[in-house]
Amino acid sequence: MEVENYLKEIPEFKTERLKLRKLSFSDLEDVFAFCSNPNVSRPMTWEVNSSKDMTKDFLSMVITGYEKGESGEWAIEWNETGQVIGVAAFINWSNRHKCVELGYFLSEDYWGRGIATEALRELVHYGFSTLYLNRIEGRSDTDNIGSQKVMKKLGMKYEGTLRKNEFIKGEFRDTEVYSILGSEY
């Protein structure tokens, strides 16, 4: 099982409210709208998108990566409008250890509505039922309570806190680690 082989043909998923699909350049306006929000970018390792060129560079990297199986990003599209409201992703993986790390970011207009949980539930199911992963993990800043709630709703267990492990926005930050195992799914 090589994750890259599956990601070359990244599948689409549909839920009651969402469609998860590949990102495309036609998503530029939607993605820029939430990536330019400082509240969305604050806990992320990337900087607020101060120009559409920054967002276009991100989309270019992802779209190029699809061909090589190096991109695990899904657009989170709101079914009602067809608008892209976030991104859900496999951001790190190990074929040898059969594990992936989940990542996501969502338009602030959609926070607190269970959307991240709904989207990531599809990725967790895909990871265990199709990729036969052993472990799926997630990480968040210690003060990102919303993200921690999402991971708990996915059935992930808190494993511990990595102290001052990441330099983000000019400071070292603590990171909480959560995981779920295939045997627990």
C-alpha cells in the first residue's frame, strides 16, 4: 500500500451537506476569501494570504502534486452553493508505518457547524477502509479548542502535548496530539 498511488486518483466524497473533491484554479476566489482571513490562518503554519498570487501559488503546488500523488488536499465544497468553504487533507504520511496526519482549515463563516467533522469523517473512513492504515493522527495548538473537539468527535484519543515544538507566527507553540487506530475504528 502506497498512499501516493491512491492520491494520484484522489477520490471524491459526498455527504449530506458537502462534496470533497480536488482543488482547481477555478477555486481561487473562494480559497482566497478564507485564506486571507487572519482568524483562519492564525493557528496554521502558513501566513495569511495577503494577495491572490499567494493563494494561486498554493493551488499550483497542490494541483501539480496531484499528478505525482504528493497532494492529499480535498476542497470542501458546500452542496447548497457549490462554494469551496475549506480544505481537508492528508498532510503527512508514512507508507512504512501505515499512518497519516489529518489537516484542515475552514472559512470562519462555517465554524461551529460540524462541517470539519463531517468532512474529516470521510477521510478517516477512506484511510481505514481503503488504504488499510494502522493509525490516523491530528494535531492542534493547545488553545485551538474547536479543532480538539473535532478530533474527539472523530473518535481520536488525546496522546499528549508536544512542548514548544513548532515556530508559528513568530513564536514557539505547544501542540496537542490525538490519534485513532484502525483496530479502534
